[in-house]
Amino acid sequence: MQDKIKLVLAFALMSVGIAGYYYLHESAAVLRLGSMLIGVLAAAGVAYTSQYGKAFFGFAQDSVAEAKRVVWPTRKETIQTTGVVILFAVTMALFLWAVDASLMVLVNKLMGRGD
């Protein structure tokens, strides 16, 4: 039950931060962003103290660690893959255009329109 209360409090803090952003609509952008940032950080701090929050932050840390283990493609591989994707997209567009144009000609001939 305490965890649910903490999560409701965290939601309320985030809502207050967002409401502050809109309440200060005529103030400097720094104050508006500051109020929202304070609300989000306070909400994250309260949420972290709950069991669900600790599980979420643990998952986030595991995700970052997993992303660090990924072998990212080199620049050359990325450019080659992008080229293949663009070539495929252009080829498919031309193919679909040809199919559409031939079906349009066929339908026009069947309906006796234009020659």
C-alpha cells in the first residue's frame, strides 16, 4: 500500500511541475523549465523509494549496460546499408508505379475509354 501512495505522490509532484510550467507562461523560459524539472526530479526521487521505482531504475541500468555491449556498425557499414535501403525503396516505387499504370491502362481499355 505504501508503494502505491508513493507512486500517487510522485504523479502529483510531476503534475505540479507541469502545472507550474503552464502557470508561469509569462515568466522567463528558465523559470518555466526549472519548475517542470524540479517537479520531474522530485517525482523521480519519490518514485525511486518505492519497490516499483527501484525495479524500474534497475531495469534502466541493465538496459544501459546492454546498450554498451552492442557492437555498433561502422560508418562504412551504415552508409552501405543505407544505400541498399534507398535503392530498394526506389526499385519498389518504380515497380508499384508500373503495376499501377498498367492496371489503369487495362481498366480504361475494358471500360472503352480513351485510346
